[in-house]
Amino acid sequence: MSPSGVEPTVEVHLTPAELRQALHDDVRRGLLAPTGEKRLPPVWFYDDVGSELFEAITELPEYYPTRAERLLLTSHADDIAGRAKAATLVELGAGTCDKSRILLDALCRAGCLETYVPLDVSQATLCQAAAELGGEYPGLAVRAVVGDFHRHLDRLPTGGPTLVAFLGGTIGNLLPDQRRRFLFDLGCRQEAGDSLLLGTDLVKDASRLVAAYDDATGVTAAFNRNVLAVLNRELGADFDLDGFAHVARWDAEQRWIEMRLRALGSQRACLSALDTEVAFEDGEELLTEISAKFTREQVESELWEAGFVVGGMWDRPGGDFLLTLASPYC
Ligand SMILES: C[S@@+](CC[C@H](N)C(=O)[O-])C[C@H]1O[C@@H](n2cnc3c(N)ncnc32)[C@H](O)[C@@H]1O
């Protein structure tokens, strides 16, 4: 219980059965299709172990995005809060809600915030964060939502002017079509007075980008391979995690980093829950994540196409990362 007596709530919109079905669908589409390259969406990284590994990644010397975004938030959160004047802060893919505290503090200082709604697929991480925040922010209603930001935007509680924050460069994990659809859906749900705060990683020198996704200590490699551990546990599969190499590659044409797992030798893995098996040829790759990098102009034009007008953009000289505040032009 928080000191004010306002107990954080957790609404679960992803039951174990729904999660299982979604995983089965993604595996059938991405691993078992007769043609096309093998791929899985990055959402499957984030079981409890994956969420902890992601937290470890954010502290790696090579992984600049978290530090860069935190600096921007620290410098500009009061300006953002003053413009957004939000009574409700919704955060998509909130994870541990660590950086969110900078925004929460600024919105509290602005005297307008009543409710914080963090949404994430990772239930344990979210529940722990909600419990901690309940203690740290007396008087703030914390209403956590376990859900998928592709499917559950319509379940999010709102009330008064709402600021939707999508931080961490997570928007870059969506394929361009998915990104268009997602931003459009978000725009359709916003009303006059609402706003969106988007954190995007910026295009930069390829060697820095690749190093951020292929650190010297192998934490990112463990995060990448964790998806195979998830398949082993959830599908009764028998992937040999050491049989796959971690690959991080910059695609200059698409302007995104790809994370892949490359089979070291030909392999077969049994997927008991689906009563089938999957074969990899030696060197064959599984695409596990893209992380698109942006320019300011691209962010502004993609937001415009989705129904948003940009009200403010913040980056720093050298331009590692960008925060953009936008509102619907309805
Ligand atoms: C790159 S991490 C960013 C975490 C945090 N926002 C930050 O800035 O450090 C992506 C977060 O989004 C969550 N996530 C990934 N796919 C999701 C989905 N489809 N629906 C909801 N949450 C998702 C993950 O569990 C993880 O917490």
C-alpha cells in the first residue's frame, strides 16, 4: 500500500492462454513457413530473464541510447510537462519505469498529474515497478496494464489531457508498415489536448551503432539467445543455445540495425507443443530484431502522416537521440 493509501492496480489483458496462442502464431508464421527468411518479433525476448538482461544492456558502456535519452529527459522534462499539462501519463513498453520517474517528477511539479498508466508485456517487471512507484508517489494513481501495444491501445484508461510516452527507441523495433499502422492507431485515439512523447535513436556512425548491439562482454548476445530459451520453455523445444552465434549488422539502405542468430552447423530443433520440428542449414539466420534509426525530418514527416503535428524536438549537439513532443491535428 502506498503512504496515501492508493493501492497500485494491475490490469492483465494478456492471459497465459493468449500469450501461448500469440507465440504459436508467430512461430508458425516466422519459423515454420515453407518460404521466406526465418524471423520472430522482438516481443518474445522479454520474459523475466530477458527483461533483466535488457536492464543490464542499458548500463553497458557501448549502449548509449538510454543514457542519451535520460540526459534529454533530465534537461527538458519541465518544458515537456509544461506543454503537455497531462492529467494522465500513459507509457507504452514501460519496462522498469526507470526513466519514467524523470517525467513523473516534472508532471508532478507542474501540478497536473493524477494517473500513471504503464503498459508492458512483461508482467513481473511491470508489477514490481508499479509496487515501487505506488510507494514513491503518494497520491498518484498507478494503474499498470499488462498488454501488447499492438493490440491493447483501446484498453488503456484515459482521463483529462493524456500524454502518451513511447521511449527507449522502441518505435524502431517496428517494421515500417507496423510503425505506420501503430502511429496511425495512436493518432486516432488522441483528442484535442492530448500529446505523444516519442524517443527515437538517430542515424549515426555505423561502428557505434553495431557496438551498441554487440557489446564486448556478451550481454546483448545473451539477450538475443534468450529468445531460444523462451521457445524451449514455452514450446517444449530443444534449441541448443550455443549452436547459434549472435549477429548485429547495420543495414545502411533500410537504416536499421538487425539482430540475428546464425546457426553454427546444420541443426534441427523439436517443437513439442506444435508437434513439429524446424531445421536450420549451416549459416542460416533467424532475424530476431530490427532497430530503426531516424533523422529529425523523418520523425516529423512520419508523425504528420499519422495525424500528429510536432510541437517540440530536443536533441543535443552530436545528436545521438531525439525526443519529440507531438499532438493530434484534429
Ligand atoms: C527496448 S525496451 C524499452 C524499455 C523502456 N521503455 C526504456 O526506455 O528503457 C522495450 C520494452 O517494451 C516492451 N515490449 C516489447 N514489445 C511489446 C509489445 N508488443 N507490447 C507491449 N510491450 C512490449 C518490453 O517488455 C520492454 O520493456
